[in-house]
Amino acid sequence: MDTQSTKPPPPDPVAAGRRSLIAGIAAAIGASACCVGPLVLVSLGLGGAWVGQLTALEPYRPVFIGITVGFLVLAFYKLYVVPRRCAPGEACAMPSTLRNQRIIFWVVTAFVAALLAFPWYAFLFY
């Protein structure tokens, strides 16, 4: 009988940071669906009375904003606070990988901020 215990592999910090960013983007899209959605659909030539029903998501906007901020804070925490646990030679041990992740994080954060602030500058597009 084999007495060796099998341990699960340690979590990949690169994948964990990527999942947090993707979740933050998805939550931001949900938070701005009531405002950006109709504009995008009308811009694409899709219209009708049903487009007005997209405002039904407006009451859930604060919830989506909270989720978005939570995931962005989690991604920030994983990129700047949690120490890297990588073996030498792995992709996550390379400084360029961390730098690229941080650049992508700030680009995504700017995009998410623009989506969340859309109701305040939407009048410029209508």
C-alpha cells in the first residue's frame, strides 16, 4: 500500500489574478448594462420598444458596482500585496510577467471606471 499523500498543486497566482480581472470586467458590464446597453444596440442599428426594458437592471446597479469594486480590490491585493510563490524559471517568477499584469490591471481599471461612470456622461451620446 502506498503511504504517500498526494497534495493538490499550489494555486497559480497568474491565473488567480487573471480570474479576478475577468470577474471585475464582467461585473462592470453588468453594472452598466442599463445605460451602455441601449446606446450600443441603437448604435448597431438595433432598436425597438424592447430596448427600453433594459433599464429594468437599474435597481441592481449598486450591487454590480459593489461586486466590481470587490473584484478590483482582490486583483490589486493579489498583484501588489500577496508575495509571489513561484519556482525559479516559471512564468510567474519573471519580473516582466508581473509588470505586464500590473499594466493590464490599470488598463482594465480605467475601462471599468469609464463604464461605471457612464450614467454621468451618457447625455453626450444621446
